[in-house]
Amino acid sequence: MNFQISKEPIDIQSVIDKVVQRNAGAITTFIGTVREMTKGKKTLFLIYDAYEAMAVKKLEQIGREIEERWPDSQVAITHRVGRLDITDIAVVIAVSTPHRADAYDANRYAIERIKEIVPIWKKEHWEDGEEWMGNQLETVAYPSGKPEEGDLNE
Amino acid sequence: MNKVLFFAHLRDAVGEEFLRLDAAGKSVGELKAELAANYDLPKMDSVMTAVNEEFAQDDEVIQDGDEIAFIPPVSGG
């Protein structure tokens, strides 16, 4: 159960606990939170929706990709769905590896892949309207391959 | 029969979370074009398709019982 979609608030520590291992020299944790201002526009709240069964499969795929690229790594990801207010936690990614550099790199890889292949969508609600967002890069997501250089700079 | 799921802006456009229809024998691309025309769906060129929870190409032929989902550009994270 290292890869989950949650309707309830995410308990950060429980995600971290899943990747604790005796061979780890580092655990990195990424916590994605709901930002209020985007390009000068004020978000009131977000709705996240997911194709849950497929989303879990794609999170598992990301976990396998990481374990292949970074030997002896362990990964756990939980993504929230439903209504989230400003500062709420949308996603928690924990990665453990023998050495710290890999833990940072692999964690970064996980969030970039989530933004490419995991069927989760957010609807932004503003004071003057609402809209489902495509990916923030305004590019078409692709199911295979790795993040391009430009994808890493959001 | 096939269950066809819609998400995000496509769900708003169709007005349903899913439809049940017989798509067996059609390609993914044919079904996509048909639904885009019937429901006046926007931005379908950037929408991917999943068959049984795995991304599929437009030339994949749909079998009876397959679950189809139209996947707009994702925005998780």
C-alpha cells in the first residue's frame, strides 16, 4: 500500500514510515501544498479528482521506474483528492536511498512523472470563476519516456 | 457493452461520469471522434485514451467489456 489516493488529509509521517529501511542513508520527503497566488490570480480553493484505479497503477509504475533507476531505493506516494483549501497538502512523496543525492534526484523524478502520467486533475476556484486545469506546462502529457529538461523547471 | 469514463472538462461537457455503449470493433480513435462530434467535446486533440486502465494508441481496437477512459492533460501534484 505504498501508493495511494486519499480522500482524507494525508498523514506525512505515515508516508515516511513506509520507506524506512536499514540500508537507507537518506529519506527525502516532498510535500505539495495548495498555493494561493498563481500569476497574480488568487485561488480560493481547489478540487482534485482522479481516475482512482488507474492513478494507483501509474503511481506504482513510477515506483518501479525509480527502483530500476536508483538501486536499493524505496518509494511511497499518497495523493489527496476532494476539496483542498489554501496551504492544504495535496501530495506527499517519500523516497529512501543509501545515499542522499539519489534520494533528492529520485524524489524530484517522482513529482515530475506525476505531472505527466497520473490521471489526477485539479479544478481551480477563483473569486470570478472556476476551471479544470490542464498540465501546468501547457504541453500534452505523454505516457512513456522521461521528463524533458524543460519539464523540470516548473 | 463498454463503460466509457469522462474526467475533468470532458465530464462537464458530457454531463455524465460515464456512458455505457457498444464500442466493440471500433478503434480508440474512431470512438474518440464519434463522441467528440456527438457531444461537441472541446480540446480532444490533447486528450489521451486509456483502455482497461492503461494508456492506448488511437489504432487499438476495442473489445467487448473493455473499460475506456478519456484522459485530459493531467494536473496532479
